[in-house]
Amino acid sequence: MKHQRGVALSGLIFWGIVITLVAVLGMKVVPTTIEYYKILKGVKATVAKVGPDATVADVRKTFDNFATVDQLDFPPEQLDVSKEKGKIVVSFDYEKRIPLFGNVSLVINYKGSSAE
């Protein structure tokens, strides 16, 4: 007698739910990760464009131009501008709250710097 092979209906439902939950989580997290990398790219491009004698206002205005082009919803006031060893270093630190379901949210802390 041959043994039957295959997936039971309960196993199919279980794995279908697991895969769906992972896919939904990915669809909610990936856009924020892309936004983080766009901000990091804008910060690095800003430092490359402004000179070492630029003021904080100049750095923020230049970043705002990059943010406008990339359609970022990240205010330049959240940038920390400092000088280290004669070079301008721009860093940022922000928190993104992603609502999942009901009163459950996923909180991701994004940090970046032009010195990385």
C-alpha cells in the first residue's frame, strides 16, 4: 500500500497565515527603510556639496533642497550639524511608529551620520 504525501488543510491554512503576516509586515516596514536610506543619501550629498566653512543654516537649506527632490517628509531642523577635525558632520536620529493592528505598533529607531 502506498503512503499518501502532501499537505493537510490545517497545515496549508497555518502556513498561509504565517506567510501573509510576514508579507504585510514587510510591506509596512520596507517604505520606512527606503526613506531612511534616502535621508542618509541626502545627508551625505549635502556634506559633499557644502564647503567646510558653511553655516548650519546653509547645511539645512541644502539638505532641504535634496529632501524636496526626493520627496522626503523629513524636516531639516532634525539634523544635528557639527564639526569634527575640520569637516562638517551631519547626523540624525528619529523614531518611526508603524501601526500594525488595533493598538499594536512597531517602533523603529533610525540613526545615521555623514561620517559613516
